[in-house]
Amino acid sequence: MLILIAGPYRSGTNDDAGKMADNLKRLEEASWPLFQAGHLPMIGEWVALPIWHAAGGKTIGDALYDQIFHPAAGRLIALCDAILRLPGDSKGADNDVRLANERGIPVYYRLEDVPGCGALAAPH
């Protein structure tokens, strides 16, 4: 399955680049077990960040940011087979779950609940 990993990226960081990088790393930690289980993991920021930079984005939360980040996730969800919603407050990830529910695709809240991931839940 193509699985979108959703969770906090910008939320709670006060737009601190280091904290956002830490959040992205936490999202990415789930990618390896998903891949090992035969799935293709996806994170919205993997798509949105290069587009934002190419469009001339300079400051987190600028007009381009708003035009790109959540819409990119919405377009990805239209292609995904499921979502893995990681813990933590995140309006964007909550919106991803809402869109997944509208599409009728599964939303998993624990890595071990994703098909094939039960034995691979611990990263590395």
C-alpha cells in the first residue's frame, strides 16, 4: 500500500527549524518498518518542501506555504491506500485523517496495526 505518514511537523514548534526537523525525523522513523513490510511510505513534507522552495518560499507560514503544504497532502491522500496517524497535536494531520475518512481509506494509529508491520514495529 501507499501509506501517508501523518503527524506533527510544524505544530508546537513556534516555527523553529530545528524542532521542525526533529518532527520530520520522527515521521521518517516510521518509513523503514512500512517499507520493510512491503508498503511505500509517503510524507507530505517530502513533496511539499521542494515545491515550496522551487516556488520561492522563504518563511515558514508565508502565503506560498499555505498554498502548497495542506493542498499537497490532500492531493497525496487522493492517491494513498491508507494513513498512519502518529501521536501529537497537528491540525494538518487531523485534516489528513478527515480526508482519509471521506475517501473511506483506512487510518492506522499504531504502526503495529498496519498489515505486515506487527513484528516490525520497532525502527531499525
